[in-house]
Amino acid sequence: MNKMKNQIWPAVAVVAVLAGLFALFTAGGDSAPPAGKSRPPEPPVRPDVPAITLPRADGGQFSTAVFKGKSPVLVSFFATWCGPCRQELPHLIDLYKKYHAAGLQIAYISTEDKQTVLPFAKQQSLPFPVLVDGDGAVSQKFGAQSIPTTVVLDKQGRGAGASQGYSEDQLDQIDKLIGQLLKE
């Protein structure tokens, strides 16, 4: 029983952190200070996120740890059968094309098997790696219970933003966030 508790609490903590990030990310900022008063900008509070290391559908491994200190990473949890994921995909490809030369990395993660995701990746001509989370452990740690779930990590590998579902407004926010992270 204690072993199960020890396995569940880290997942609960990550889910709670992501829920907080989601609330901050979708809230659109905080309220203005009272009239006549100004306050200095506060540095963003960004929780540490465990490094993601998963097999690539096309062979090899991918780890976000490689990019720590160098590049922001957009992590998107998807499924090949998911309609909203398919709607989101062209936007992710556009973000990659727009920001990859400046350092953006994208990790596209599915719990489906390699035989399902690899043909999908080839058919879609994906320019970024598709990762296989066969046992769903990474998806579970990130609270990706609905898809698509998107998490943006800053250059230090900390959570900078998250969203669930698909909407162009959310993707516009992600685009702005990535632009800011690349300047840091």
C-alpha cells in the first residue's frame, strides 16, 4: 500500500501544478494595480517539471533533458483518432516552422503503439518527433486525461503554460508564450 501511495503522490503533484498552470495560462493575466500605484513586474513562477524521456516512433530516444538551458519545448499529448488533435496539428506544424530555427522543440506524444503512430506521422509529414508513451506513465504524470493536452516548458525545463482541448485562442496564447520564452 505504501508503495502505491509513493507512486501516486508525484502524479497528483504534477496534475495539481498543471491545473494551476492551466488556470494561469487561460486567465489572461492579473488585475491592474490601484489607480496611482504601480508595482514592479514579478518574475513568473514556473514549477520544475520532470524530464521526459521516451522512445521515438521512428527509432531512438527523445529526452527533454537535452534541451535544458537551451530551448523551450512544447509537449503535446495526442491520439491519431482524436478529431481536436487533428485540428490542432497544422497549428503545431506552423509553430514549429515559425520558431524551430530560434530553438523551439516539439515532442508529440501518444499512448498508441508504434505501428499506429508511425504511419500517421509519415502521412502528416511531421517535422518533429512522435514519441510513444506505451504504458501511459508520462501522460499520467502530466495529467493528460483529455486530449489534446499541451504543455510548454521554458528553456530551464520548467512549466510555463498548459492547455487542454483545442481552440485557436489557446494556440494564439501558446504562440505568444513561445515568442516570449525564446527571448529569455
